[in-house]
Amino acid sequence: MDQYTCIDSTQAIDWLEKGAVVVDIRDTQSFRQGHIPGAFNLSNDNLHEFMMAANFETPLIVCCYHGISSQSAAQYLVHQGFERVSSLDGGFEAWTSSQPEKIESE
């Protein structure tokens, strides 16, 4: 795969049921207030650590606030060698609207 895809929250649930990992690129405070269950809060500070531990065959769903920043992050992860990467359309905002029961906080 040399390009990421865009998926909506319904498709994201299907991916999650098949073992995908959510990487949430929002700031730490926003992430702690609420995120998709099991999501990893990815930032420049922990990117190297994430890459060293990652299974590049595991599908990734990149999530941001509104689905804009996640697109460039998804493309970056594709270029790093991840085989299946998707950007969540509408970001966490769309997720909270469509899946309000599937949110966890710290």
C-alpha cells in the first residue's frame, strides 16, 4: 500500500473488530478527556518509541480532532512502512457523534 484510505466510524468499528490499532494524534489533555477505547496517544515525543515497538502489518486508524491532520499523519505512517493505514473521517468529533457509547477517558 502506498496510500492511506479514509474511513468513517462504522468502518472503523469493523477494522477495530479485526485487530486494528487507533493512533490518536490529538494533544494529551484532549486525549485524556476522551478517546476511542484502546487508542494510543501518538505525538512527536513518543513517535520513535511507537515505531520501534510497532507491528507494521497491523492496520492503523489515525484519529485527530476533525479528520484533517490525521490525513497527513496517515500518509507519513504509510511512508514509514505500515501496510494498511486509514484516516478517520470527521475525526474524534464525528466519532463522538456516531459512537457516544464507545468513548473512554483517563
